Amino acid sequence: MSLRITAPDEPRPPVPAAYMPLFTYLDRRYATTVFLTFEQIEALLGFVPPSPAFADAKWWTAPFAATDCHAAAWTAARRRAAPQLSARVVAFERIGS
């Protein structure tokens, strides 16, 4: 008889697969605030976010709703997005402790 010990599966956060790389990156950062350029976000995701992400701060800051699958990436990582559209940067600030 062989005994096999495996680590328990981590619960999967409610993040769509397309946005999982951004969640994973943010979730694994210890810094209180993580700054990412739009280009870095595109590189993490592997695709260009929709045009409102570049022109409308509400795409990043609107209260999370079930239809906002993109916001699940930082919300599940316990962060709030603070975009600086003219600088093409988003600050992801940790919420709580």
C-alpha cells in the first residue's frame, strides 16, 4: 500500500480565466500599493483590455457588479484600482489588512 500526500487545493477565487493572471500577480504582491502601466497589464493578461479601460476611470473604479468580470481580478485580490489615465498607470491599493 502506498500513501500519497498532497497539498489541499486552494479555493479558486471568482475571477474569470482571462483575468486570472492579473489576480494572481496582485494577490502575490506584498506591497500595499502596486503600480502597473497599461502595457504591463496587457502583458499580464495577454490581450488588450477593452477601450473603456483607457478612457473611462469608472471602468476601474465603479462598484463591483456581477457583470464587471474584469474588476473581479483586483477585488478578489483585496485591492482597489486607482487609475491615472493620462499617465497610463493604475495603482492597485490594498484594502484592509
